Amino acid sequence: MGAVIGEILGTAIGVAISPVPIIAVILMLFSSKAVANSLSFLLGWVVGLSVAGAVILALGLEASDGGPSTTSGWIKIVIGVLLLGLAWKNWAGRPRGDEEAELPAWMASIDDFTAVKAFGLAFILSAVNPKNLGLTIAAVVTITSGGLSSGEEIGVLAAFVGIASITVAVPVIANLLLGDKASGGLNTMKEWLVANNNVVMVVLFVVLGAKVLGDGIAIVA
């Protein structure tokens, strides 16, 4: 079980390093409904990853001998190519010169969000976002190929969700524990992520895309 957790660690961290959700939850922490909306966002993020992972886990992609199936290999190849394609897209769309980084238009209305809307947004960003969904599929394919019992597979999936949620959870917990004292650090984090979003995502997509693609080729070959 520990070995499989080690194998899915990279994909879990890949999901965790998601600038847009982190920026969104920090903006919520500066809104008029900071506590309710940030906690709802965190819950939506965890539920979204859990549901996506559970659905994929229920499909079962291991071979008859308990190892990785050829299908799982091709799935990883497709995901690897997709991630490399997203790397190129982010690189091509990076700000140039003095051009400022653009953020999604919906971020301007975060102050008006309800807890339900915050939950729904987080669910979509975690479970439907192409990058996170692809990494979740890659992680679950690894889990189902690890020769684990059903209980152990659920345990590893829970570990994946926990690791993948750290970066969203930390700002929320920091705000609850430190209150206004956390504002300076959170604001600095937000500004850095806004300025470096494209670079972070390009590096992430290239590294993870190459890793997942390589894993898939090794299974199919």
C-alpha cells in the first residue's frame, strides 16, 4: 500500500499545484462571507476529487493478473499527450512584456458568492477541470494496478485526495487559526500566483505529462 501511495504522490501534488483554485479560495478569504464560503469551497474540492476518483475506481482497469492492463497504458498515454498539449497552450498564452496576466472573469464576482456557489465552483475545478481529471484518472489507474484489496484501494484514494487538497486547505486553516494576521501572507501568495500562473502550469504540465506518458508507454510496450 505504501509503495502505491509513493507512485501516486506526483499526480496528487500535480493536482494540488493548481493556481486558479488557490487564488479563488484566497479571494474568498477577503470577501464578506470569508469563513462560510472558504469552508464550502474546501468541502466542494474534496468531494469533487473523491467522487471523480471513486467513479474511476469503480470501473476497474487492472489486468486479470492484477497488474496494469493494456487499456490502462493507453489511457496514460492519452493523458500524457493531453498534459503536454496543455503545457504548449499555457506557454503560447503566457503574458509578454508588460502585459498583465488575465484571470477568469468569474473571479471578479467572488465577493457575491454564496456557500452553495462556492461549493459548486470547487467541485467543477477539482472533478471536471481537464488537468485535474486527467491526473486523477492517472492516479486511479495506478491504484487499480497495484494489486491491493478494495479497502486498501479506498485508503490510497483517500491519501490522494488529502494530498491533492493541501494547497486549498492551508489558506482556509491559516485564516481560521490566525485571522487577520494571515492576510499579509495570503495576499503575497495570491499576487505571486497571479503573476506566475502560466510559468508554474507549463513546468507542471511538462514534468507530469512526460512522466505519465512514459508510464503508459512502458505498460503498452
